[in-house]
Amino acid sequence: MAKPATTKNPVRWGVISTANIGTQKVIPGMMASGIIDVRAIASRTQPTARRWAKKLGIPVAYGSYEDMLNDPEVEAVYNPLPNHLHVPLTLEAAAKGKHVLCEKPIALSGDEAKTMRGVARKVHIAEAFMVRCHPQWLKARDLVQSGRLGTIRAINTLFSYYNVDPKNVRNMADIGGGALYDIGCYPIVTARFLLGAEPVRCFGLIDRDPKFKTDRTTSAVIDFGKGRHMTFSVSTQATAYQRVQVLGDKARLEVEIPFNAPQGGAMKLYLDNGKQFADASAKMIKLPKADQYQLQGEWFSRVVRGQEKLTFGLSDAIRQARVLDAVFRSAETGQWEKP
């Protein structure tokens, strides 16, 4: 059995690529942890890898992904490559015996995600939904599942930003760009997390950019059964905004900054019994300061060392991918689709 992850024996990580999510959010968060050692970073060219390694304070820079995956000191890999490369590089890393924390969406379909089942029996593979590690979502789940809101009737989520840069990977349809893959996955995963349940059917509506061919605005109704509805709208070409509302028959829960929580900041939830209009009866719930990327890295590091079970592994990621598939299919067929 591997030794527990401690400050004297941290888990040694390698990062595939210098993607913004890694260099700006995930790596700084992980490097703040005492049980994580970000040992190496890899890029397609040595100068780029060396530049980012120096900037971030990472000891080793590799000019190819393969070279880093061959490093025997690297135990776990973080994969933030463009969406179409998530599965190929995760498979390659797993073949080298590396555990993989892969950015969302883990695959471009449920069937593609299933191709990793074989390697997932030998190493740990997980989808990097950092929200499931944040105290505000853990508290929200406790409130929902403890009955504080009563019977859950509906969850409503809005998430949007404005980006029309043709060079941005989010606007490239052939490599997995678009709103549903990039941000529509969050309303789905958080609803699954809060309810502890899986959708039974989905209805989707998509507006595609005429030039990029990506889904620039996607809305959906997700039926979780037992009268529980989740609705969301996400857009890559709308004013920046995000909010989650959870409606029960006794109270409403509001998650103010659900997805891009300030790194290292304290968060707030609002619990409202609805007795007064305009949120006048809402009570603030303060949460401790947290870095969800650090917490995510620590969680997976403990999994790597056998200190914690892989609660959300590949099987969960496959179920998540199937819901995305169903929303896409529904937008084409105009009918309800089962995940």
C-alpha cells in the first residue's frame, strides 16, 4: 500500500499542457497544498514548458507530453488539454501507470468515455469538477438532503459569458467547443450532486453560431423523476452571469457565485422561507475561505495514496457524459431523450 500523502511525503504531480485553467487556477491552488508536489509541466515545445515552469516555480519542464509521462517520479497527472484530447492523453497517461485528473468534459460522448474502463481498473481516473470539493456546495448538498428545503421541486441555473474570439478553443466546433461542453456540464453535475440522483429524461434547445457552428446558447429541462425538475440556460455569447436557485416546498436556497468562486475567498449562501418578497426573508449562511482547486487536488491525492475512496470516478463521468449526449440528441430530434 502506498504511503499516506503528507507534507513529508506529498503526491508528485505532472501537468499536461500550459492551458489557462491550469496555469491560472489549478496549478496555483495545488501548489498551495502541503500534500501536493507539482513536480513537472509539459508543453509541445521545450521553450514554452521552460517559461511556464520558471514562472510558476515548477522544478521540471518537458518539451513533449510523452517525456513527462515517462518520468517515473510522476504519480498523478492533471490533463487540461482541449476537449478532443482528453481521452487520448488520459489513456496514454494511464498506460504509463499514472493516475489522471482530467478536465471536464472528460469525453465528447458517453461511448468515448467508456473506452477508458479498462485502464480505470488499474489507475484512478476522475473528472475535474472542482465544485464538488467546495464548502459551499457541500453545505448546499447537506441542506438539500437534510430536508431543510422540504421536498425539492426545481433547480434553476444560469451561466454565461461573452466570447467571440475565433482562435479560442471554446469557439471551435470540431474539437469540442460550445456552451454545453464548456459550462452546461456544471448545471447538470451540481444538480446530480445535490439530489444524489440521475436524470430520467432530457429536453434540449440549442442556438448555434452561424460561423463557428458551436452551440452558443443551450437551454434544457432535465427530469430527475419524483416531480423534480432542473432547468438551465448557458451561453458563450451573453452577458457574464451565474446563479443557482434550488426550490423546495419549505424554502429556497440561492448559490450566489456557484462556479467561479473567488479562489481563497469566503462564500455565502442564502436560505429563504419565502415569507417576504424581494428576498427580504433570506438568511445569509457564511462559508469559510476556500480554494476549490486546492481542495480538489488534495482530494485526488488522498485517493491516489489510498486514504480515500474514489467517490466520483469514471463510472460517474460516464453517467455525466450520457446526460450531455441526451441534451444534444433532444435538440436534434425535438423530443425527450433518455441519458
